[in-house]
Amino acid sequence: MRVDAAFRLSRRKHLEKMTHWFHRNPLKATAPVSFNYYGVAAGPPASKICNDLRSSRTRLLELFTDLSCNPEMMKNAADSYFSLLQGFINSLDESTQESKLRYIQNFKWTDTLQGQVPSAQQDAVFELISMAFNVALWYTKYASRLAGKENITEDEAKEVHRSLKIAAGIFKHLKESHIPKLITPAEKGRDLEARLMEAYIIQCQAEAQEDHTLSSLEPAYSAKWRKYLHLKMCFYTAYAYCYHGQTLLAGDKCGEAIRSLQEAEKFYAKAEALCKEYGETKGPGPTVKPSGHLFFRKLGNLVKNTLEKCQRENGFIYFQKVPSEAPQLELKANYGLVEPVPFEFPPVSAHWTPETLATFDLTKRPKDDSTKPKPEEEVKPVKEPDIKPQKDTGCSIS
């Protein structure tokens, strides 16, 4: 039995009973942006664009923590803001590569692994990337919340998978098409660094090797996330060997089945140890207790009982030699979720016209208006809703 099939089986069996035990990194926080360009916004069309930008940005930020928000609401709000923001980034007539307004505003954003120390760039592309990053995070959290329902339906399970693939598509698009456009390259350990972006992409695809992407990062800010990813990998590897052992037994290969179950037992014990280490590791995101959940304990009992069954049957029926080496699983990197859903930003809003752009007069811009920090630009942490796990549920994906 191929390991990717075993993993799919284990995930499918537990998709109906998931909870929020998996570690989730926090949403990024940002400073308020008023889009008030006194003197520069020299006409009603410019003023309307600025008002619409301010209100659509505020609305999108509110939806990140609104438990009633669904993917349709999120997409509509994100498209509304991004289509308006495009006028600050792209040329309207393609005579130049970028809008004259690209560098008019200073934006501040925190990082998911760096606490509340913000990064600031005077670049609308930085805002586009950072806000889209949060949209992707929202999709992972929405998937986790939906998966945490006590009686998840097949349609809801499909939406969980689709939401994660959408998130992966957003992260992938940012990494390949927009982060390279930043004038100021991403700093080491910040969200937009290639290694972190790749880790988020792979995590959303639920691939077993997701931990390897983080292995070269500084432990000070990645250790907790890495512990979580490692214990997750060990847990699902234990599942793979467990189900592989059951398949071998069904095929009358009892000796090999015993060895596969012994390997499952080893990985389960490692997952238990990592749960303890994870709980003692400091870092961003809530600390969860996977080993205390029923589904985690159920795997331990399943491995134990199946191994005992194999050993009994081998002693009475098969009398087969137990191999010294564990059976080889055909490890592949593409099990679980398939390719990310392709993502593209919406086109520039129809409200942007050459006439509208002309009503922005950069010659009227004060010389020191946007580079100095202002009191209203304080970055406050995002207060995310406290989601309680459902009773007797299993694993989450985000």
C-alpha cells in the first residue's frame, strides 16, 4: 500500500471529527491608514477613491475576525479593496510600469513569527502583499473552524480542502509574482522571506515534508512552529504504518504486518514526546494540547490493539518471521491536497480612469508628510476570537 494512499485514508477517516488542536500562527496586524492626502487629492474623483479605499480596507480588516464571515464575503471584500489599491500600483495606460502613486503612503505590518515589531515600507505593493497574506491566513483559519464542527458533512469537508488550496494559491502567487517586485527585499525571518512563504504553501497542501522548509530558520522564532509540524508528521506517519500493517495482515503477510505496526508504535511514541516538547516551547500562536484529545489517544489504542492482534495470529496461524527492517513506504510529496487553486488579483477598479488619476497632484505633497511615524499609526495586535474545540473531535489542518 502506498503511503500517500494511507495518509489519504487516515485523513478521510478523521475529517469527520476534527478540532482545533493544531498550532496556528496569528494574523498579521497593521497600522490604520486614513488615505487622507490633503492638497494632493485635488478633486472630487480623487477624494472618492480615497474614501472608498479607507472604507474597503477597514471592512476587510474587520472580516478577518468576524466569525460570521464566509468565503464569498471574504472574496467580495478582498476584491473590492484590491481593485481600488491596484490604481496605486499599476499604470492605467501602460505607458509606464507603475502608478505615480505607488510610493505615496507608508504601510506598517507585523509578521506572524516576529511578535508585534512591525515592518514598514512606503510602497503600495507591500500593502497588497501583506493584506493578501492575511486573506490567505483567514482561509486556513476558516478551514480549521469549519473542520472543527462536530458533525461535518461531505460538502463541508470539500470546502475545508478547497479553502486550504485557495490559501496555498494565494501564498504561491505572492511568492512568485509580487514579492520579487518589492523595492526593499524581505528581511530574514519575516513573513515574505522565501523560506517562510514556501512553508506556508506546503503546510496548506498538507504534505509530510513541510517541516524541512523551516529547518534552516532561526530557532528563536520558528522553533514552536517546527515542533508542531514535526509532531504532525510523526502522528500521520504512525497512521500510515498502522493502516499499512492492517493491509499487510489482510494479505496474509503477518510478519511484515507486525513490523509495520512496530514502526507505527515508534512514531506514535515520538509524536507523544514531541507534544510535550511543543507545549514547553515558547513562540507565537496559541499552545494546544494534541495528546490530550480523544482522537490522539485513539490512535495509540489502535496501534496497540492491532499489533497485539497480529502477534496473536502469528503465534497461532501464520508462524512468520518478523523482518528486522521496517517495510518501505513509497514516500511522495504530493499526497493529501492537490495543486493550489490558481490565484490572481482582480483588475483595477473601473473607478480608476486617467481623469481620476489626473486629480491627484503630487506637486502639492508636503515634503515630510508620510515618512515620519505618527501617533495614529500605532500597530495594535489583532484580537482573534477564542474558538473552543468541539466535543470529541479529531485533527484540524490549520
